[in-house]
Amino acid sequence: MYEAVFSVLKRLNPEFTHHLGMLVVRLAGTPLGKLVLRSDKSLSPAMQVKTLETTFESPLGLAAGFDKNAVAVRGFHALGFGHVEVGTVTPKPQPGNPTPRLFRLPRDRALINRMGFNNEGVEVVARRLKALRAQGGALPVIGVNIGKNKATPQEMAREDYVACTKALAHYADYLVVNVSSPNTPGLRGLQERSFLEPILKAVLDHAGETPVLVKIAPDLSDDAISEVVDVVCDLGLAGIVATNTTLSREGLVTPREEVARMGEGGLSGHPLSARSLEVLRVIRQNLPREYCVISVGGVMTGDDAQTLLDNGATLVQAYTGFVYRGPFFARKVLEEMGGRR
């Protein structure tokens, strides 16, 4: 059914379609939506994962970037995600980059985006998460992904991350320091140890008991990845989220000219699966098992998720797979993994 609907939706502007989809997800989180979506298959207790000082009902979560402003957390949970990472959230609201800024590559089961951290700002998101916690009821594990504003100079980035931490740590089950989006000028330079270490130390100083992870780019060299691992161990972070989107356009089925017309931005989806696995293996060569690794990139099926888990991922996240396989993506993946009965 979703394939038929998607054949219509793919003719529409991708960002407009995203907003339509978010309305549907929000409805899924209402009492009526939960009643309609109630499944006759339960989730096996064997799918639970204990990490980051909490229990995840399954290893599968929603990657940051989909619910930027924490408006549909309950809906994504109702659709089967065990955790939802909201954001990226910046201290001040910002509109992001000019449109068009989101593109589909159906033949590659991929997306290109250059959204640019469009979000309503830390005060709004903190208020929304506070209300969500106060309402109670069933919730997924909630991660919050934080970043710097586009206008903030690189040398002042630490202040932006601290501001987000102070406002959001109390309402987050874990925090992710995003220094790896390709769509904010200069951001990826913060992955260098001289910038990264002071930022992470400052976040840890203000995060209290909330676990802190760092999100890295797939385009880092293996040596650079190993250096990030050293920083994580030296500072005592909770772990790493690997990876963000890639700047690479290698190996795409979509014609080169068509891809070029889409312009700059990060590529996500199936083409990232091989590099995502490579990065995970590099991390696990150096990072002890007690540290959490959330593996992201190319998770389209249950086999994709299981491969990452078998290679050392603690948890996995998806974004593009949800776009291409539809609203029941999480339930399908967990069933393919043998987790629904």
C-alpha cells in the first residue's frame, strides 16, 4: 500500500512531503492513533538493550534530523521506534539553508539534504520536552542532538553547546554533540582534537548525570576516527554515534548529471551502508564494549540492522529507510530481526 502512496508522494516536493508525514506521525501518537495502530504482535523482551544507564525496549531508533523540534516523539514510539533522537537543536532558532534543500534518489534508496540545522531553538524544544515528561505515559528513550548556530564563529562554538546542554540535559535520556553535519560551514572542523576536546569537556561539566555521546562523520580517515575514540576514552564520554551523512557521491546509480543538479549536501541511505560498517569496525577496534556505539547509515532492513549489531553496535538508528519503506518501517525491521511475535 505504501508503495502506491509513495509513487504519488515522490512527485511532490520532498520537504513538503516530510511535513505531511510528520502530521501523520503526530496523529499516531494520540490515543486514537495508538488504538488504531495497536498490533497483535508483541515485542520480545530479548530485544531489550541496557545501555546509557537506561533500558531500551529495542535496539532500533530514529536518527536525528527527522523530529527536529520534538513534536512527534510519542508518534514515532507508537510506530515502533525504541528511541527517538530529536534535533539538531541550536541555542537560537534558525531557518536553515535556502530551499530546495532536500532531494530523493529513488534508484539508490538515498536522500541528499542540506537543511542546515533548521529548528525552533533550545528554549522551545526544552519547554516541549518538559511538557512531554510532565504528561507521563509511555515514552521511548529520548536523545537530544545539539549543535551550534550557523552565525556562531568556530572559536565560540563551545558556548553554544554549553547553552544547549544547560537547557536540555535535564529532559534528555542522553545528549549527542553534533560536530559532523556537512551543512553548517566550519562545523566538521570541530572534529579536530584541539576544538573537540574543550567542547566535549564543557558539555560533560554541565550535563550532570545525563550520558554524553559525540556524532562523527563517515568521511573521517580511520586515523582521525581513532583519535576521536581516544578523546572519548580520555574524557569518559558514554560513547559515539557513527555516522552522519557523507559528502561522497561514489557508486551511485543515479546519473552523475542528475546528482550534480541537486548540488551540495549530505548523502544518506543505502549507499552509506558499507562505509557505516567500516567506521563501526574501526571504532570497535579501539573502543571497549562498555562504551555505547549507536550505528547509523544505510539501515533499510532487518538484515542491515543485525549486521551492525553483530559487528559491535550497541544500538542502531535509521532515517532514510523510514522514508522509503513507510510508516511501519520500524515494526517491519524488528519483525525481520525476529523481535516481534
